[in-house]
Amino acid sequence: MSTIQALRGTKDILPTDIGYWQHLEATARQVLAQAAFQEIRTPIFEQTELFARGIGEATDVVGKEMYTFSDRGDRSITLRPEGTAGAVRSFIENKLYGAGGIQRLWYSGPMFRYERPQAGRQRQFHQIGAEVLGSADPRAEVEASAVAGNLLTAVGVKSLKLALNSVGDREDRQRYREKLVEYLTPYKDELDPDSKDRLTRNPLRILDAKVERTREICVDAPSILDVLSAASAESFETEKQGLTTMGIDNTLDNRLVRGLDYYTHTAFEIQSDDLGAQATVCGGGRYDGLVAELGGPETSAVGWAMGMERLILLLQAIQPLPEPSVDFYVVSRGDRAEIQALGVAQTLRQAGYSVEVDLSGSAFGKQFKRGDRAGAKACAILGDAEADNNTVQIKWLNSGEQTEVSQVELLETAKNFHTQNFNN
RNA sequence: GCGGGCGUAGCCAAGUGGUUAAGGCAGUGGAUUGUGAUUCCACCAUUCGCGGGUUCAAGUCCCGUCGUUCGCCCCA
């Protein structure tokens, strides 16, 4: 085959689907602005080192999923696999912390990961994300999850679950890691091969293994919550109370682990049962160490990201898109009429209507048929007779009523169309 | 990176080794060369993702490849 196709794992978003994207984007802009978040747009590619340091060399994302290449100046460049690292880089580079107080930022755009495509997973995918920089208060988590919830509700997605866990700070995790390994080691030979391998590399990961026997073993594993320092535990407790007070349902899931190294303390996911294996629609948590890790001042932070493709999959299942339609469809035949038709279209647009012009030059009957298919409320009709008299016929398609209007007076006359014909 | 399903027109889709590749939607032209939503007629795949093989014969079987889909891994 010689035609060129879109790369594996990439998709065109066609006019038939664009309504979902526009709805999601408009809602995000509105909901986040209401919560005093400001939009930030950062580059789609960055120095590879930003992600290596920020996300963690040992993570799968950095280790085997990044689109990394050398540019013509021999710099190692990476297409961003997520949004937080870039936002934090920008926060530091532009000294946004200098403004003092708390920075609430949001972004949306394409992200890139070299993975095997699946439902709700592509190589180029899109996220909406929000970051709250500069607060160690557990209320920041509560607010961030509340805003995520507001957005999902406003978009119209239903029956989602908020799952919550604390992964503690560095010391907590080190302590927990030891306890967990101690518990799992006797079962070593019963674990699935992947988990067995992780026992030394990344034991926390074993907790969210999918293999049945491994899961059984993990049921009685010690919980990280029992190992948290007094401060970590108290903070987590405050957060849970905050969520409950706000009426946000949440379930504790002490197996929830985040795949990116920068998370500390709170980790949460918003999940749906309707997405198959890719259940997570929104994931986030606290990342107190990241800003300092990337060379900025010690700054506490909380953030989340939503997968737009996944949200749209949910939306498509519950909300059909309205058929596109126009107010006027301009039908014309004959040389002079066809030229005048364009002027009529401009005038109607000036009056605030949406207008589609038929350029086919085919028989009137065909043009009307197309106007009907286009969902037009009315046709503006120009033939030789109208061209001679500088008039235009307006035919309302639901009543069949037709009136003749002078082209010169069309702008004035059109202003009254609204009250007369657009209300039913 | 690993394992399973699938790939016929713009879309949905029949076809399971025998030769003219059903049907529906959409589209185009006409009945109706100045009036739509109904109806009727005609046209719309030398070819079944691509490449190779088996066979007298392949959309149908085999191999490879690309894409897609479901699961694993991982994540949003």
C-alpha cells in the first residue's frame, strides 16, 4: 500500500468527534477558572534530562516509553510523556514562586508515550492537568480533588470512584519497603515472575499486581498506613476528613501506588468501571520533593492529570452529539444570482446567523434537498428573477412559508427573523 | 516487549475453496431544466489492508508484514 497512514497509536480527531473535545476543553477552562487556576502552556518537547530527573530513571515511563531523539544540534530531546515536569520546570525557570503565596496552574495538550495501543491508550494522547504549588496543607489535596470532581461532573461523566492512599514520605516508604519485603519473602516462590522480580527492585509495585495468587498473598500484607510517621498519618487523616466533610465519596485503597517517582504522601485515582483495563480517568497526588529535585526552592505541591481520550470514551457512551446545523442555506442558480448569493450570505452572517452557501450549481430541487440535510432552518433563494429585482426569497423549512425581501433591506429585515422564526 | 481476536466501497455489512463479490446507509444523475423532508429509476469494489505461498481454482487455507482490537506490563 502506498498511501501514507497516521502513525501507530496516533489518531485524527475528525469533525464528527470534535464536539466532544470542544465541550471538554470549554468546560475545563470554565471550571478551572472558577477555582482560580490559571492556564499555562509549556513546550511539547523538553531536554530529556528534565524527565529523567523529574519522573525518575527507574520508572517504566522514562526507561522504555519516551520518544527521545537528538536534534540537529546534538541535544537529547524528549516529547513530553506527562505535564507536571514541564509545568514545574517553568515554575522554577520563570520564578513564579517569586509571586509568593500559592500558584494554581492548569494545562492541557498532547503527551507521548511509546506503548502498545489499547482502548483508552494511545502513543499520542491528551491530558488536562492541574497543579497547586506552594502548599503543604492537606486541604490542598482536598481542594484539588474537589476541583477534579467538579470538572468531571460538569462534563457529564457519571459513576466514578475516588480511590485514595498515602505513600508517605521518603522515610515512611523506606520503612514500609523493609516490612513488605519481610512479609513477602516467605511467599517468594508463589509470586508471579514479574512480582518476584520486583521484590528487590520495586516491592511496592507488587501490591497492584493483577495475578490472582499474588493478590491473595497481598491481602494480608502490612499496610503502609500502619508505618506512617505521626505527621504523615495526621495529615492523611485531615485530608480524609476534609473529603468527607465536603461530601466527596472516597474509598481507601492501600494497594494504590503511583508509577512516577515524584509522588509523596497522598496518591489518588478517579476510576470508571466502563473503560476495561484502562479504568483510571484521573490520577494524581502530592509531590513535595519535585520542585527542589529540579533545582527550585523547597516547595510542596499537589496535582492531577486526566486522560482526555478516556473521558471522551465515557462521554460518547452516554451523550450523543447534536447534529450540526446552520440557520440559513443559500440556494442559487444562474450567473448573476450565484454571485449575489455570496453577498446575501455575508449579510446574513453580519446579522449574526450561520450560513452555508450551495456552490454546486445543480438543480434547485437538489440544492433544497441538501439544505434540508444540512439541518437549515431556512433557505435563502436566488434565481434569475431575484437577480433582476435585487431581491431574495426566504423560505422557512418547517412551515414552508416563503417571503420575498429586498437585498438592500436584508440586514434590517434579518434582525427580526429571530423573534419570528427561531423560537420554535 | 508478550499473548488472543479482527482487516470486504466513505460508513455498516453478507460471504467458511468453485469463479458475475449480496444488501443497507451515504453519494451522483434522472422522473421534477425555480422549490426540500415521501416515492421511483439508474450509476457507484476488474476486487476483498499489503506481500508471498498452497491449489486446476483463494475474499475464503498457510506464512510474513502493516494496521486495529482485547488482555498482560505500565499509566491518564
